[in-house]
Amino acid sequence: MNIRLIVIALAASALFAQGPGGPRMHRMSEQAKTTEVQTYLNLTDTQISSLQQLRQSERAALKPIFQQMGPLHESLRTQSQSGSPDATAVGKLVLSIQSLEQQAEPIRSSFQQQALAVLTADQKTKLTALQNAAALMPTIHEATALNLLTPPKGPVGPGGLAPEIMPDGRFGGPR
């Protein structure tokens, strides 16, 4: 019984970490900046407009699913914060959320395929390189944390500190 409760609690924790709508919902913010990807992939303004319209349509298609997830996440949060969570109720909530995520996945996949169809062959090749680089992000963050890599220069540094507060753009000053 205790093992079962622990497994359910771990599953619930994983879902809480994603927030309503799962991991991709955070990437669906209002009109994200696109200048860097537009430059890297050499996207035209027409392509950017098409991709933004697809994103808005995806958001609209997923909205009913996310609206169902919100109360489930809230109930799960309430259960986990109570002194004695009901393992059966937690399990049902987790399964309901997972079911909604499964309903959302083909919608996401369909819109991603439509977005990829907007790209030229050369842009798709560059996108593959970008995807491969993204897979290295956890490694890059860890290497940067160990001061093995220099963080990229930009208007805001780690923790929201301005570069002028951080000598050479990093904590601890120059090497």
C-alpha cells in the first residue's frame, strides 16, 4: 500500500512539474520573438506569418483539453497538500490527466507536421541541426555551471543579472 502511494505521488509530481497542458504549453506563449530562428533558418516573413497562424490554430484546438486539465491539476494539488491524500483519488486524477495528454498529442503532432511543411528542404536540414543542438542543452547548462563553458553574451545573464554586474558575463569574474 505504501509503495503504491509513493508511485502515485511520484507520477503526480511529474505532472505538476509540467503544469496545465504539459511541457509544450509553456512554449506556446503569445507572439514569441522569432528574429533568431528567422535568421538561422532564413525564414521569409510569409513563412513566419504562416507558422504563427498555425500556432494560434493549435492553441485554439488544444484549449478545450487544457481547460479540462486545469481543474484536474488543481484537484491533484489539493490532494497532495492535504494531510492524508486519498491514493485512489490521486490515481484517478493522474490517469485522467494522462488521458487528456494522450488526446492532445495527435493534435500537437498534426500541427507540427503542418509547420514543417512550411519549410524548404534546406530549412529542414538546418532545423535538424538545431534539434540536435537542443538535445545538448542539459549538458551545456551543466558544463556552464561547472565553469567549463562561457555563457553566451546577452542583455541579461544568469539569474536575471545584467552583464555589467557579472565580470566577463559570469559569476566569479574572469578566468
